[in-house]
Amino acid sequence: MRSQAAARRYARALFGLAQDDRRVREIRAEFDNFAELMAESAELRDALLTPLHPVLQRKAVLDAIMEREGASRLLRNFFAFLVDQRRLVDFSGVRDEFSRLADDASGLMTAEVVSASPIDDRRKDRLRRALSERTGHEVRLAIRIDPGLIGGAIAKVGDVVFDGSLRTQLSQLRANLMKGS
């Protein structure tokens, strides 16, 4: 819990600086690029996240990678600060919160969709448009398959849940039949 709170604080600070410079989109792209590098390289993760490596060594590795990738001075300084504060381990939480803040600022929301089966592109587009109309915001879909739903889908946008699963429909039918008897 403490780690999440710290990640939110650091993300808000970086977001504020990026917003002041009108570079939110650029910083987000650099953040995403660095996340890909971290995901692809166990050696890089080890070098940056293992406390056994001295801080100066971790900062040198970080600076070399950021230089090679052409990262902005803002993001370089931010990551160096995270290393100094021993918070680079919260990298993914900071990135997630920064992305959420950037989405909020641009009016974009993510709908977490759980579907019983894969959704074709036409249905994805219809679902995205319907959720956009219901929420009044542009919606991006994050889809996960769960065959346990039997059929249908459940969409969560912010705190609102739209449950169109067959399991829920059958449960409601059962409840209605029980009331009637």
C-alpha cells in the first residue's frame, strides 16, 4: 500500500512537470519505451533494481541507456531521482499512474472488458462506441478472455460496471422466476 502511494506521488510530480513543459505525450512515449527495455532485458532490470549494485553504478547504467534512447533531460533526472530515493522499484506503479493521469487529462478512459470469447474488430468498435456514448469520454478497450463467463461480457469503466454476461442474465432470470412462484 505504501509503495502504491509513493508511486502516485512521484507520478503526479512528473506529470505536473511534463504538463508545465507541454510535453506529456513525449514523456509518456519515453516512459513506455523505457518500460519495453526493462521488460525485454533481465540484465537491465538486475542492474537497475538490485540494491547490491552501488547507486552510482545504477545511475551510470541508467544514464547510458537514456542517452542511447534519446530520452529527455526531464525523464533522465526523474529516473536518477528515483534511484537516489530507492524508488525505481516502483517504476511500473509510477508508469501506470502517469499513464492514467495523461489519459484523464486528455479525456481518455480505459474500459476493462472481460469476455467469454474473443471479440472481432467490428464488435470491438461497437462496444467502444457504446461505452464512449455512455460515459461521455473517449474509451480504449483492454480485453481479457474468461471462458468461465459462459457467454457475453463485462465492462468496467472507472467505477461503473456494465455486466452483460450470460451468467448474470441467468442469475437475474432465476431470481425473477423465484419471485413469481
